[in-house]
Amino acid sequence: MTKDELKKQLKKAGLSKKEFCEIVGLSYQSVNNWGSSKNIPHWVDSWLELYVESKFYRELKNKIVNSGLCREFERLDESVN
């Protein structure tokens, strides 16, 4: 992963470098040095991909819950039992 790819992935995730650092428990200085004086760790790419995927499913779940579809599923479940 290059420094530009990291920027793109962070943008896709809706995270700033500072927010990313806070979530993963790293110093801003360390992350800011990635791609210039230090290599970007291999886990970062997959972590960001999973973060984006998790965010998508969390938002989808909230839309379903807020739409009232969950009540419909509960009624169907009750009628089966």
C-alpha cells in the first residue's frame, strides 16, 4: 500500500488520519511517517476494507430497523412458532 492508497482508503472509510490513529491506538506521528520514512504495515489495507464493510452493514441494519421491517419479520416469526 502506498501513501496515496492510504489516503484513498481513509477517505473511503470516512476517517481522518487522526480518527484512524485513535481507533487503532497508534500515534499520529507514526502513521504520518508511513509511506515516507516507514513502510505502511500490511494489516492496514485489510483493516480499512473491513472497517468500510462493517460501516456499510451497520448503516444497512439501521435503515432496516428504522423502516419498520423488523416488526414485519417479528410478526412472521411469531406466526411460524
